[in-house]
Amino acid sequence: MRKSKYIYFIIILFISIGFAILSSNLSIGSSIAISNASFDVHFESASIYGTNVNNVNNPIINNDKDTVTINADLDKPGDYYSATFLIVNSGTIDAQLNEIIATTLTNDEKKYLTYDYNYYDGSAIAVGDLIRAGSKKKVLVSYQYKHNVSDLINISSKEINLSLKYIQPNDYNTDLWVYDYAGSPQTFKAPHTGSYKVELWGASGSPQYSNGRSGGGYTSGNIHLEKNDVLYVYVGGQGESFNFGSQVYHKDGGGATDVRLVGGSWSNFDSLKSRIMVAAGGGSSGGTNAWDSGEPYGGAAGGLNGYKGGDFYSYKTTLRVGPDGATQTTGTSFGNSKYQGAWQPSGGNGYFVGLSKGATGISGVYSTGGGSSYISGHIGCVAIEETSTEDNITFPTKHGVLCDDGTIDIDCSIHNSTIYFTNTTMIDGMGKEWKYHDGDTEVSASTDTVGMPTFDGSGTMIGNQSNGYAKITYLG
């Protein structure tokens, strides 16, 4: 057996930019003008995602922001290195992935080396993928010196190149904007005065050890915007989990996806207070011993109310009841889901955050409740007062009655900005619709499972089982 000293990588990822329609001012007579458009696709925020290799540096983005260079020394079987970065479309023209050129490993190299590239949510990067103007996509690249090799070689240097070519799509559509999870706020600026449909999907909670995730919710509605009005789009990320010895602990609930009138960090209270639509995230699942398959789902994301966290067993002897889901007026906090530690994962994020509960001296942690959703203009929702502070959330009085859970006064739902949606839809993470019917005394989940639209609108799903998503469509 030959002893391997190391495998050395130079990974160069670069974007080659295709054509774009760019024009100077064009006049016909003196009354029509076409303004300059821009095509700007580039890299941002490259960083290490995970590695067991010592003395490695963050990936480097060049000055033109079209190339990422990664260097890593993998000196023994089992060594791995992963990095993330954003592909950002800062232009005014949508960009479509037209060509992927990736280094192919030889059969000999495949015995010792693997490398992968995908979007951060695990979906494949494919020709035809769109990055809408003003949007971004997070990408993950990983490579490993295989740990199960039967003999060892010495590759002193291996260069791996990945080229992604973006062009303006032939079927350029200015009437649809989509937003994937990016870990930071994204901006929508209305290009026309008119009606827009906003659709939001909340993220799923952290998974069970061997099963699925608690589903994220769905909200939609139509809103009138004036040209150049700005909305801030915050897309939630799915909950993550981790192992500790022989046990599985589940870190957090799913992130909410929401639309705001005020930008800022996702947890900034003034920004949270400006939310006019929220699709809740699912709660974290409970953690148990890895050999115990009884760990429960977290509470699914709510419509008006989130679902209760499931039970869990410690060595199948002690039954515990999971915490409640959030409502329109109660929860762990108003939209600020905070990690409580390995023994108390956070609830599903949402308008209000689902409840959580810490474990005490037992081998397991509770699943957590799902977050609640909110739409300004949807019966049953309750808007907080504009004077609310982070430490003192208050609710308005309408027609002489304090707005509270169970209201069927639509005025209680209207955001303090007076901006609201029409033709609203609210579906929770179990696929139940929360809708008011004449004569009802309250708004509750439907008996039947109706499901929510898939991201592309081609079908339905019970609850969202991935990162959140947002879509805005111009209706005219």
C-alpha cells in the first residue's frame, strides 16, 4: 500500500455572463423612451460551510465578483471541505442558467475523491434555472477524500472548475418574481401601478431522526401597489438538527416567510412590526436516543393557530406532552424565534413563535409548537397596535371590543398601515384551510385536507417540507 501525503485542490468557480438587452435612451418623436436596463449576475458572501481540515481559509471572490477560488489540502481519507456562496442578480433583467461546464473526474480519481455542487437547500443546479432580477440563490460545494479507499495514492494537485453561464431568458417575463431562501432580506420594487398576487411558503421544522419534518404553512392574497412601492421579502430557512453522541437533538423550528414594509435585520422589532403577511414555519421535532424511533414531529405550522408539539418517550417509559402552537396573540415571542440550546429547541417561527419547553434530567427533548400565520385583511387575524414595543405587545379595540383570538371582525386583521390584501388564502402545514363561512362564530381549520400549491403551481402538497419560498405575480 502506498501512503498518501495529501490531496491538494484548487477549485475555481466562475460565472460567464451571456448577452443582455442594454439600451441607451431611445426616442420616437419625443414622447417615448426606453430606459437603460442592466444585467448583473455575480458572487457574494463566500464562506466555509463545514470542514475537518485544519488551517484552511475562506473562499476568495475576485474583484470582478465572477470567480470564486477555493484551496484546500486534504491529507488523509475522510477529510472533507464544503463552502457556500450567493449568486446574486443585482440587475433589472432576469437571468437564466444556460450552460454548466464541470470538471469530470477520471475513473481512478473517482476511487479517492468526490465533489458535489447543489443549491443550499439540496436541490440540483440545472440548466434553465432562473434568478429573478433583485433575487439571489445560495450554492453549496463539497468535496471529500473518500474514507473507505482500499489503497492510497498521492495526487499533489487537482484543479476542479465549475462554470455557470447565465443569459437573459428568451421568454423574458417581467410579471413574475420568485424568492428562494438566501439568509438575508430581499427587495421587491413594483414596476407598475396595479394589482399583485403575493404567495408565501413557510419553512419546515428540523427533522425527526429517521422520518420527515413538520410542514410549513402557505398564505396568499392580492394587493394594490403604486409604481416604485417597495416590499421587503424575508424567506425562512428550514430547521436544522445535530447529533450528540448516540442521541439526536433537534435545533430549531422552521423560519417564517413574510413581507414587510420596513427593512432591517430579520429580528429587528420595527421591521417585524411592519409585516403585512406571514406564512408560518413548522416546529422542531423532539430528540430521543438514536435507537428509539419514537421521536415525534414538531407541531405543524399554523393558519391562525400553530399545531401542538408531539409527545416523546425517554426509553419509552415516560410520556411527555409537547408545547402549544402559537396563536394570533400568544407565543414565545412576536416573530423573533431564538435558539434556546440543545435541551430546548425553538418553536416554529411565524407571526407569533410556537412554544418550546426544556427537558429536565431525561434523555430527550420536547418537540415544539408550530408558528402562526397572518394576513392583513384575512378574517380571524389580529394586527398588533402601532404603539406596541418588543416588551409590550398590545392589540386594538374595534367597534368597542378588544381584538383577540377567535375574532370574526375583519377590521381586527388590518395592519396599522391600513394596507391589506384581498382574495386571501391561508393553509396550514397539515394542508387545512382557515376560512370564514357566513354564520360561523369563529374561523377554524377545515375538516378536509385541501393542500397548498407547489412552488411552481403545477400541483399541490400537504405542507412545505423544505426552505421557504415567495412569489409575486403582476395581475394588471
